[in-house]
Amino acid sequence: MGEKAATTVSVAIIEDRPEIRASLESLVEGSAGFTLAGSYESMEAVLAGTAVGFASVVIVDLGLPGISGIDGIRLLRERYPKLPMMVLTVFDDDSRIFEAICAGAQGYLLKNTPPEKLLEGVRELLAGGAPMSPGIARRVIELFREFRPPETAEHSLTAHEVRILKLMAEGYSVRAAARQLEVSPNTIGFHLKNIYGKLAVHSRAEAVAKALRQGFLR
């Protein structure tokens, strides 16, 4: 019983379209190692309670009625700083991608993602990665390249910390970054804690967004 509780991933869903919400519920409930923590048709319904704070990960639609997915992510991030959140949407435009990441989303998948890839993305997110649909990942990299930060941008990150942050921005998990830099995952984790402290953030998505805004990732 204890082992099952420790390995089961609880997923909360925020999706306004009933047929898509029902499909996601069936996927989660019918997949080994996953359980449904809650299913909501609006961000208002989520914010009215506290149950979502106990989920392992939250899947968020952006095109919600009332409070938008992006505004909702920002509000949830303030309430639950460590809650992993992944966008699942039809929108692939630069503006929404950028705003969602800045708001605190740690993953961004499109709704045409195959079910098995969606579950794989949830696992990747919980393992420290930043799952993104291939086209979205390319757009994020292009956004970084197109962004022209001021030459006078200042920060206290070391060259090694900036390198780690760049790997996080490209979607590397902690283990993958460790392999890339030929260090241990614990070493990457140690540096990430230092990065969060220096940038006054609580997640990789927030760190990447702040680095982008202030010009750390040249």
C-alpha cells in the first residue's frame, strides 16, 4: 500500500470542454500508476477550493471561460509555488507560449499530443523536465534567439549556472543535464537551488522566464 501511494501520480485537470475533459479523465483513471486528483471546468472552480494543491501535477487548458488559463496559472503559482503545471492547449502562437511560461507553466503540450505522449510528458515534468510539443520547443528556442537583451543586463549567476539554466530552457531534465555536463544529478540540483535563490524564484519555468526578460540567456 505504501509503495503504491508513493509511486502513484495524481493528476488534476482544468478543461472547459466536457468531451475533452471526459477523455482526459478516462486516460488518467485507466492508466496504471495514475489517479485523478480532480477535474474542473473553470479556473474559478479550482480557486474556490484547496484540493488541487494536493495533486502531483495539474494539466491546464488556456482557453478557459472567465479567468483564463494563463491568469489562472499565475494565481495558482502564487498560492502553490511548487505545484507542477503543464499546459494542454490548441494555441501555438508565440504570445501565449511566452506568457504561459512567464506565468509559471513548466510544460506546454498541444491537444493533438497522443495519449501515451501526454502521460510521458507528465512523468517527464515530475522528473524535472520541461515537456513541450516539438513545434513548441522550436518556437521557444527561436524566441530566445530573437530576444535582444540589453548589453548592460546584470546578474549574479556564474557561467556554469547560466549554462545549466540554458539546458533547462531547452527542455533538459535534471538527469539529462547531468549527463550533458558530466556531473551528478545532485550537483545539478545543488546549482538549481542556488539559481532559484539568486533570482528569487521557485521553479525552473520562473527562472527561465526571468532570465529571458533580464537577458541572462544570450
